[in-house]
Amino acid sequence: MRVGDLAPDFELPDQHETAVRLSRLLVAGPVVLFFYPLAMSRGCTAESCHFRDLAAEFEAAGAMRVGISGDTVARQRQFDAEHRLGYRLLSDADGTAASAYGVQRTLPGLPPSRSTFVIGSDRRVLGVISSELRMELHADEALRILGAEGPQGSG
């Protein structure tokens, strides 16, 4: 996925077993979709909690935060409960969305790479953030892209 591409639509269950379709979320405004490798791992917890801690900034930007990983619905529910994340966590157990966004690793059994997509309400990708080690970069850069004049990408 690159800036300007049409973001693939998908439907996945969230941590409450509710079916969530990306195109329906985009009706309310931009979506920041972040793929993380493994719920409750140290890095993913830091990243997800940083997205949680910037709730007011995302709300001011009119954007919805949505986390997505290959974890089960039950594990996503536990992750949300333990850290009071307060946003949707989607279960992509079969890797369909990760594959569609190009973040599924090629070796079987490995989780998707840590990547964030800022998606405009027209389903166009406004920005792509990729960093395996800089956990706070994803939310910070997404906010910068949402406030910027045009689409951006970083790595």
C-alpha cells in the first residue's frame, strides 16, 4: 500500500465480537488503522497505550483509531480490558487484511509487520508509517499526517 492507493475494504470482528467494516467506519471520518504483531507483547503494549494516551488529539483531528492483529477475539478483549485502550481492536486471525495491506510476512507463522495506515474518508491512503522498533512513531506520525496539508509517508 502506498499513499494515494485505495485502501482495501474488509470486515473483521472486534474485541466484542461485533463485525466491523472499514468502509462503514470511514463514514464518520478518517481512520488510523495500525497493524501490530502480538497483543500483550511489550512493544505492542507500548504502541497501543500510546494510541490510547493520545485519544483527545485523535478526536480533535476527527480520526478513529483501530488496532488490528492476528490475535483471537478473546485475546483482543483481554488486551483491551487490561490496558483500558478504549478503541476497536480487530481480530485478523486468518491474515486476510494483513495480506490485503501488504504487511503479512512471507514466512508462515510470523505475525504481520508493524505498520500504520492513515485512511481518508474517501478510502484513499493519506499516509503509511512503518517502524518495528519506534513504537510511539506510529501515533505521533499519524497525527502529523492528519494535520498536514497533503498525503505523506514515512519509515
